[in-house]
Amino acid sequence: MVHGELWTVKELFVYPNEYIYWSVQIVMYPFMTGLVAGAFVLSSLYHVFAIKELKDIARFALVFSFALLFAAPVPIILHLQHPLRGINVMMTPHFTSAIAAFGIVFSAYGAIVASELWFLYRKHFVDIALPLKEKPDKTLGEWFKFIVFCTLTLGVYDVSEESLHRDEKAIKVLAGIGIPVACFLHGYAGFIFGSVKANALWMTPLMPVIFIMSAIVSGIALCMLTYIVTMEIRKLVAKKKSASLPRHETREELQSAEINVIRMTAKYLLLFLVFAITLELLDLVFRGYTAVKSWDVLRSIIYGKDFTDIFILQYTVGNLIPFILFLLPNLTIRRAVLAVLLVMFGVFMMRWNVVIGGQAFSLSFAGYMHYHLPIIPHDWETLKEGFFGALGVFIMPFVLFYFMIKIFPIFDLKESH
């Protein structure tokens, strides 16, 4: 059976060899890389531009960006018919192919984030490793912890003021370099679509910029959502501990800190959301004004076949409603949760409409193809290319984040920067 035949339904005149080859995993690929870039940009707003109000969420976003980084290439690997060939992108990267260039960009970005995390948490590693080093009788767990944190120090135990000041400078430099690299990491996904001359919906020079802006929006939204969930868990723990530990952070203190961070972060999310919506509408108006040869079939897709997906789900539910929710005064946690969920849904629908919508019309311009997402898997192909495959990719960074915060604590860290 031809790849794509399982979930493609044809209408009118379509060439026999035409199918929707790029499935939901190719939707997830730009979506996940966008979350990586957006989370890093949020952390850099504090480290580079010294926006003090974002200090609490900046470290959180950096660690989360690192967790998201490992999940970014997974959709591509799952989509490949020969997944073992995926490592070739990392082992033999070059710039003659946009996909192959991903190996260089991904490696460079991973090195930048890992280095920034090391400088940020170096003092923490030393503070854990030195007491364990001096402890004579260590348990098996302490030996394991000692080996891990000793390795992470890389043999650098100097925590003087001068040394920490150099660390702070290194963090700022790395964050500054990381912003364009993070944008390029995701912008090249838009470049891949925008450079396909055979597809009328994808071929636009605005595609990389639109992808970058929507990526920043989705990354900030996911960080806000994860931060809120984490803080709510901390409040439950604080409520139980407040009776036995009077000096422990109270639930009210955490509530105040949480709402202040969310309100400040929401302002920057709103700013990038305006840019993203403006660029997408500008592209739509430009296509209608120029009305090239392919406009007739594009119009039938945009204003006909995919009208609900584009104008109702993406622009109204995913853009307009959260925009209004953020503009209303006195933003609450519940309203923020609803708004960021809708924002992420809107960005996902944008990716869906680009990837799936771009394959919805035949190259004959006389027929259409419809994509049916496999929900219940009945073989390996429908599992990895269906709903549960996409869900697994989305859950993966949260699992990684849970284990990463055991090494990179996002709260209750002794400040050195």
C-alpha cells in the first residue's frame, strides 16, 4: 500500500499518484520546534534585556526549552519510512539541503542551551558536590548523586564573586547568540514550505517569518501553562506544610508571586500575538490582491473547503478569543489558563492548515484530497502517524522536564545571577 493511502480521501479529478503524504507528525514537527524557540526567547527576555519581572519564569523557560529540544526531531523520525536514517542528518550535516542543515542548527542550538544551563547552575552543582565529597560514609544513593554532580561541575569548583560574575556575562552572551539561532531553528521549517515552488499555498517569502512569530507565541503560552500547573502543585504542597513549618512559603505568597509573573508574561505574549496575526492576515490579503493563476483553487480551499479550520478554529477560537481574554483588565489565573490553551490550539491549527491544507488540492487544480486522522490504531503505521503518535510526542517533553528539574531546580535555588 502507498504511504498516505490509508488516510487520504480523494474528490473530483486527482492524479493517481497523489496522496496526502505528510501526516499529523509533520504538523507536530514545526509545532514542537516552535515551542523550543518560543521558550528560549522567553528566557532570553530576562537574561539579555534584563526584564526583571520575568526573572522567576526565565530559568523555568530555559530548562523547559532544553526538555522540548529532545522532543523536536521525534516527529520526523517517526514519519520516516526508514527511521534509522534520521541520524544521518546529525552525523553528516550540510547546507545543500534545508533538512540537512537542521543537523548544524540543532547541534549548535543544543550546545548553546546546554552551556547556558551549565553557567546558570554551576554554583548549584558545586554546592551539592562539595558537601558530598567531604562526607566520609556515603550511602549508595549519595554516591550516585556525588558522581552525577561532580561530573556536572566539569572540575570547576571556584564559586568566588569574580567567577560568578564571569558566569553571568557568559549567560548573557550565550542568550544573545541563542535568540537568532533559536529563530533559525524554527524559521527554516517555514523556509522548507515557503521554497516549494510547486505548491501555491506554501510558496511565499513570508512563511519563515510567520512561523517564527507564531513559534514565539506558542512557546511563551506553553511555558505559562506549565508554570501555572507547577505553581498550583507547589501551593497544594505549601498548604500541607504550613501547619508544621511556619517559616515555609505560604499559599498566599505563592499565589501573589504566580499572578504577578503571569500578568507580566501575558503582556509579551500579547505583543507577539499581534505580530503573528498581522503577518498571517497580511499574507492572506497579499494573495487575494495579487490573484495569481493558482488563486482560484486557493480561494476554493481557504474560503470553502477549509473555511472552518482557518477562520473559525484558527483565527476566531485560536487568535481572536484569547486576544480579547488577555486585553480584559485584572487577568486571573483561570482566564490565563483558558487563553494560553486557546493560543496553543490556534498555533497548532495554523500548522495544520499549512501542512494538511497545502496538500488538500490536486496539482491538476481540478480535484481535492481530504485527510482523515487515524484515531484507533490497527497497525504500526496508524499508531505512529495517528492521534496517539502525536499525543506521545507532545507528552514526551513533560516527562523529560520532570526528571530534568531533579538536576536543574527551577525553584528554591540559591541565587548567584
